[in-house]
Amino acid sequence: QVQLVESGGGLVQAGGSLRLSCAASGNIFRINDVGWYRQAPGKQRELVATITSGGTTNYADSVKGRFTVSRDDAKKSVYLQMNSLKPEDTAVYYCNANIRPAPIPWDYDYWGQGTQVTVSS
């Protein structure tokens, strides 16, 4: 059974930093593209950043220059470094990964349970 677990959220003052982690576990053959999403109260879930299996990254305009996504395939983990945090970054952050479990020859999308990030002004 493949699972994604996010960690690293918390309460931080504006201007501070947090590093989120997304760790995959289970019988995994390959982790393909991974995305970080967030959902603030009363708002729709939005895409924050993505990283492909080849390491290509993309960011939402609202976080460009402040957030950095990276991956360590040996550790089956993806990270989101968040700097210069703003109160509007407050949300639950979710990891979404396209994964090929072993030995199944198909890819599936998996979601983590989310981690709360709260930025105080």
C-alpha cells in the first residue's frame, strides 16, 4: 500500500521559513511528477509548485522567488522550502504524487493527509 505523509508544517511569523517534506512509503517502482497544493479556509485547493521526474520545476506566480521544490528519489521524498512567508500563505499544504507501484504496470495519483502552515502577521 503506497502512502504519502507530509510533515514540517507549523506556526511561523511573517518573513520566516518552513521546510515541508513529503515522504512516500510502500512498494514503489517509480515516483513520477509531484505537486504541492494548498487550501486555505473557504478557498479552493490551488497548485503551488510541481517537480517532474527529471527535476523540472514550476511555481505559482504567488510563490515564485520564495518557494523551492526539490526531490530526493533515493529517500522517496519531495520537499518544499518556503521562505519569506506571508500571512496569505496560511493553508493546509498537500503533496500529490503520480506513482507506479511495484509490480503493477500502471501509474496512480496519491495524496497525503496535509500539513497545516500558519503564518502570523
